[in-house]
Amino acid sequence: MQTGIEKRSNHFFFKMIPVVMVLFLLTGCVPLRGEEQIVGYRTQESKTTQKVIRYTGEKSKAIPFVSTTKRELSLTFNGMADSETMKKLLDELDKYHLKATFFLPGMRVAEEPNLAKEIASRGHEIENNTLNQLDLTKLSYDQIYSEIKLSKDVIQKETGIVPRYVRTKAGTYSDDIRLAAAQNGQDAVISYSLFLHNWENETDAQKIHYVRKYINRGGVITIDTEESKQLVENVSLLAKAAADVGYQFVPLHDLIAGGKERKPLQEIDGYDAAVIHANDSQATYHYVMKEETGKKQIALSFDDWGTDYTITRILDTLDKYSVKASFFLRADGVEKNPNLARAIAEAGHDVANHTYSHPVVTKITQIQLQEEIVKAHQIITEAIQQKPTMYFRPPTGVFDESTLKAIGATGYHSITNFDVDPSDYIKSKTADEIVNAILEQTHSGSVILLHMLDDTHTVEALPIVIEKLRSRGYTFVKMTEMFGP
């Protein structure tokens, strides 16, 4: 079966003879009779072509997402569809005042340089999608180098723009690709946090629900202009989803320029504060669920994980009322969206451990429990770039003496629970029901359990809860202020 690239190459065979000559001129080569094979516009290595000296310097960065807590993300496109499709896409982007980043294949730029220039003239970024969009992971280093270089040179010659980033068609990369990119002066090899493929039979509600999961701070969303059958529709869908969350699409270079340092785990103080310790006979722990001094202080706590759409609204509500809370994070969610966890920490809240995958701790072995805790600790530490609050809350609040010892043995000596549970995780619970349950159960020293799950009514109930409890004379503190660090 022919690939789309091969079909297009055949279709433009006679038209592209001058383009082939341009590419030979760019590389300083001339066609070799009987010794050089041409696939698309890629020149295969031959006995008489000069071999590329393998780069030994630092690899280009690999970027699947940008480390940032700003409410920004990027919309990017692969490939360059036909002129009519591309102009419709550009008009739709203009309609929503979106500036995107286009990764263009050098071959297509050579075919239609005026279309590439129009993309740039509309204020969008142009970057390098390699010459032929081949699978670079299957090519030799020389071939990888040539695919990146020829595309970069064509884009520069035809548009005057020097690409800073390169992306393979599938967003995959290897050490060879990163080295060849660096050798070609490409700052980074870009992947993505979401590759939006064609929809099938989803409803409009299902589409928006799916897309919202990927409207993340620092996210890089990608659509292939030739594959996508709903290209224009997807622009409006993404624009609406970002507006609903309160996030903004910015060009990729702006997103990267505004990114933060992200240290590797082993360079962060406290990364090893949790360890697996099978012998828990000497383990110590302190279990707390409420404060008994009678002070009119209470603590809000939030468990589990959700999307930016939900958690950002919780953070905004807490900020509006100047309330600091305690968050117990499910780390398999943090692993997929570390920027959001970092945003919680930077807002001044406690960020604590709620296991990796949310098991009922009494139904797994003690070693499995410790593995859950340590893995979660490391993921959260790397995400927030600092040692977490060394509090642990067991999922569902269930525990026994043996699990408490196993938890304490990991280094998490403060094991916390709650005394106010409005069961807000139940989707059928209304905001009024959540509020009323909290008001009925709360007393001085209470710890209120809430959840940051999607599709519940916690976000609607939260401001009412804060206002009503304050009217009763309560002040809100973090759990570390109530129980100590």
C-alpha cells in the first residue's frame, strides 16, 4: 500500500522536477546515475555521497509538554493539506483569534511556497515537520540528518523563516533524532500531550468532555491537517474548551519561553523521604482526624484528582476567599498532568500523598501498599519540584493497625483522616445536599473531606460552604497548621 507521501510524490512527479533540482542544489549534490535512489524527495545514502559526521554535542531538548503553571497551552498542526483546506483552517483560526504553530514538511513547502508564506503572514509560527514525514526511527543517522536539514533549508529558502523546532510525523523521537536535530540547529524535538485524531460517532457533549481532559497548562495539542476530517470543526471545539477552562492558546515558542525549570527527581531535596521498609516492627505513626482543642478552626481537604476544568475552578474559589486547603493527590493523575499539581503547590496549599492508584489499603499486601506510597511520593515530588507535605490519607479512609504500621515505616508518620464527609463524590448529590451535610457535621477542629473529581457538584457547593461556615465564626486553616508539619 502506498503512503500518502508516495501517492503525492507520484501525483506531482512532473511538476516537482524543478523542486528535486532545488533540493540537490541545497545539499550541494548532483543526481548520480545508477548509484542513487530517490524516495519522494529523500536522497538515499550512496557510495559517493559525503557521510555525515555523527554529532557528539548535547542533544536537542525533547518536549512533549511545557513545564509551566501559566494558564496557557499551544495548538499545533502537522503537515500542509491542499490550499483550499488550509485557507479554511486559517480563516477559522482568525475567527477565534488563535495563533497556532504549523509543522510543515519541506516537500510541501517546495510544492506550494505561497501557501506557506500565507500561513506565516497570518501570524502563525512555521516549524520543521521533516522533508517527507518519514518514520525517522527506522532511518540511519545520515538519513535522519538529511530529512531534518533539507526541510529546514527549504523552509528558510522559500519563506525566509528559520525553524527552531522539529517534529516527526508521529511525534516520536530517539537519541539519534535529538542529536541530528541539534546538529541542524533545532532547539527542540517537539512531541505532544494530545494528538487529536478523527472522531467517530461521538456526540457533541462527548467530544467536549474528551477535549476538556487535555486542556492542560503547558499542553501541546496536535492535529494532522491531512488526516483530520473535522479540521475546521476541531478548531471551534478546542477554542470553546479552552475558554470554558479559562485558558489561552499561545504560539509554541511563547509557551516554551515562559516555561519553568524542571529538575530531575534525584536533584530535588526530599525525593527520598519515602522508602520501602519491609520490617515495620519499629515503625511509628501519628493518626489524626480532627483537632480537639476547641478552637473555631476548621480545615478543608480535597482528595483524588480531576481535570484542569475542575481543579482550576476549585483553586480560583479558594483564592477568591483567601482560603488555604490541604490536597491529597492521586499520583496516577499527577503523572499525566504535573503542571496542575505544581499550580496547587504554588498557590500555597498543602500537597500530600493519597497513593498512586487509589487502592483500598486493607485489600493489598503491605509491600504493595508501600510501593503505592513511595511511587506516589516520587511522582508528586517531581511534579511540584519540592518535597510534598508528609501527610498520608488512605483512600476511602479505611485502615487497620497493620496498614498504619506499614504506612509509618515508609516515612509518612502523619496519617490523616476526616470527621466531616458529605459524600460529594456521588454525582447525584446536589450542591445544596453537599452544603447541608457539611453544615450539620462540622464542629470546631473539624477536617472536611471534599473531592476534586469531575462531573460532581463540589465546585458549586464550595463558595456557599465557605461563606456559611465563616458566618458561623469559623476560620479556615491548612491541616499542617492544625496538626503541625
